[in-house]
Amino acid sequence: MPRKKKKRNDQEEPKNKKIQKFRKPISINPGVLVFLVIFVYIVIMVFSYFRQTHITPYEVKLGSLAINNTYEGVILRDEKVITSDFSGYINYYAREGEKVNAYSMVYTVDSTGKLSEMIRDDSSDDSSLTNESLSDIKTAISSFAVDFRPEKYIDTYAFKGNIEGTVLKLANTAVLANIDKLRAENYADSIDFGYAPQSGVILYSTDGYEELTAETITPEQVEGVDYEKNSLHSNDLISEGDNAYKLVTSELWSIMVEIDEQRAESLSETDYIEVRFLKNNYTAWAAVSVLRQNGKTYAKLDFNNSMITFASDRFVEIELLDNARMGLKIPNSAITERTFYLIPEEYLTYGGNSQDPGFNRESYMEDGTLSAEFVPAEIYNRDEGMLYVDESVFKIGDYVIKPDDGSRYAISKQASLIGVYNINKGYADFKQITILNQNEEYSIVKSNSEYGLSVYDYIALKGDSVTDNDFIYE
């Protein structure tokens, strides 16, 4: 039986119908966008930070420097070596460092040795010192001990000299008594007397420096190379023509010390300086001058008193007391050097819409005619009629015109200035400085100069890492 065909259902869906997926629209989260913007900004800022030159500020303050001003110097005096006219055993009657008058007896010479023998015998006799003399010495020692003050230590040297003088006077009394004994024994003709030819301070030593002056002394002599001091003593056997003693004939004396050029420059600006002697902490004022000779630089210190205090010294340690010189204290790292154009002062003018200083620069108009253009220019220094002008304002070969007569000056000369960068206004501005004193870390510079610094100014700590007009990034 034949199969019946089923009717086609028109509403039946096709077998291969495709199903399409619809994408959701993209939605941007505002928070993520803000985060990305901030992140990119931070990256850029960090990158810029490390590429920028950062200026570290330093506040300028008043101060002074602790500089080693200790020197060893050589003493020069008016000295005269007196030689003996006799041969024999010499005995002295004046204390070293004592001032004697002209024609005072200074020494005797005994050709037989009898006087020296008597002196030795007396020195071994305990009874040679009288009770009165012993009492005088004890009184002097007791008075010094009671009145002594540590801050007056220099008085110790005066006390020492007084005691030596007292002892020598007692010894001389004994010697003169022995001379009387020799006369009684008919030995008087064997004794000769030496007298001072002029007044002065007695010294019993020689060293070959007696005739030296500041102009004739050599560097080796200043340094004391192969220096030898020959002392003279009582009871020494001498010959005619031998040195008997030395006489210092003037209260004027000098000290010469070797210095460097920096110290020479600072000392050249002063006439007098206070000097402290390390030997006894004594201080005195000296006239100072700078000498350059034999390839060396010296400070010559001239004194007009206290010679007798150091009469027996040839070399002495001193300190120059100029540490207290005040000024603006800045670190050496801030100091730099900059080059400028030099323009004569008479070419300076004031123009434009303000009273700013500047120069009339020669220029050409579009039609080729010559004209003068006012160019403002900051002045950084003024020296011997020349003005220091920033190199960025002009170039070599430019002409500036004098205001009064129209004469021209070709810019070509250059010079350097030592200075620092002032950052008070938020950018680097070069300021010239004048160094008064300097050590390894700091310099003292002149304050309130026309083109310089003032106290409480801010400067760049590292001058070599800054250029003019750099802005400060903090």
C-alpha cells in the first residue's frame, strides 16, 4: 500500500540557519583612565628630575677662618762681634742679656791662669756666700713665689734674669777681691781688662749671622741649614783676635718668615700686624712688609721694642694674629670663574623705557642704513675704567657707540672674574667676590661690595655645576 506523503509545513525553520552573536559595546572605566594619566605624568616627572641640574642653596653668613698662622722665623739685629786684644783665660763680669754702658768693664784676661785658679778655689768654699747675700736671694725668691700668677708667666723670665744678675754680682765681687790678692802678689801685670766700646746688650755667643740683613740673607740661612751657634764661657783659654763677646747696639730688630703667595697678598693690604711669640706667649705689634728674593717670598716683621727679651735667640716660633678678620664665609665649592667682555666705561649709557644700563650697538636697518640700537646689559664689575659685560649680550666684532661723540669701539677684549652664583631671585646670577682669606674648605670674602654679595644672600653650593640664568629646582 503506497505511503502517504506528509505535507510540508511552511512554518518549519530551515535546517542550516546561522546564529549570530552580538558584542557588547566597549565601556572605559574613568578610574583606570585617570590612573594611566597620573602614572604617565609621574614617569615623565621622574625622568625630568634626573635630567635637571639641581642647585643646592647655601646661606651666606658672617664668619672668620681658623688658619694655621704659625711660622718659624730668623731674627736679624744690629750686632757687633768684639774680639779680644789679649791671650789667656777670659772671665766675664756682665750677665748675658744685660745692657752695659760704653766703657763698662766686660771681661778680664789672665795670661797666667792664677785668677781662674783662685775662682775655682772660691767656688768650692761654702763660706764664700755671706749671710746677707743669701738673705737677699731668699727674699727675692719668696716675693716671686707669693706674687706669681699663671697669666703673668712672662714675669718668670724677668725673675730668672734678676737672680742671675745677683749671683753674677756676688761672683764679680769675689773676682775683684782675688784681683787685689794678685796685685799684692805682684801678678797684677798678668791681668788685662776689656771694656765695651759702646753701649749695648751683651751676648756670649756667635753664629755668623751678625752681619746679615734682610736683603743679603739666603734661603738656606732663613731655614737654618747647617746653623751652628758657638758659645763663649768664662775660664775659656783664648788667643788675641778671638771672639770675646757680642754687642747688640740697637733696640730695632726684625723677624723674617717664609710665606706663600696667598699670605703675601693678604699681608700686602696691611701695615701692622700683631705677633704672638710661642716661647713665652708674649705679644707685640710689628710693621709688616713683603719681600720677594731668590725665588722665595718673605714677610719682614719690624719691631722697635722687646729686643732684649729675645736677644739670645736666633730662630723663634711666632703666630700671626690676623685670624679674627671677619667677612662673608662661603664654601670653596661655590667659587667659580667666568669670562666677560671688557668695554670702556665712557660707552655706558641709559636708555629704552627705563633707567637700565646698557650700550648703543651699531646695527643696520632693512634698507641698509646704519643705526644705533640700545642693548640693556648688566654690569658685573668696574676696574680701571673698564666694565665687565655678559658675553651673551654681544659677540666679538660688534661695535658700540659712545653717547657723546659717536665714536665706535670694537668688542674684542675679554677678562675673567672669580665669583659665585647668587640665587635670591630663583635663578642663578653671577656675582663677583674678593677673597680676603682662605683655607682648604672655606673662604672669607669682602662684604657689601658694589657688585658682590651681602650677608644672608643665598648662593649655589656647587658653582661649577651651574650656568647663568639656571632656574632653581627644589
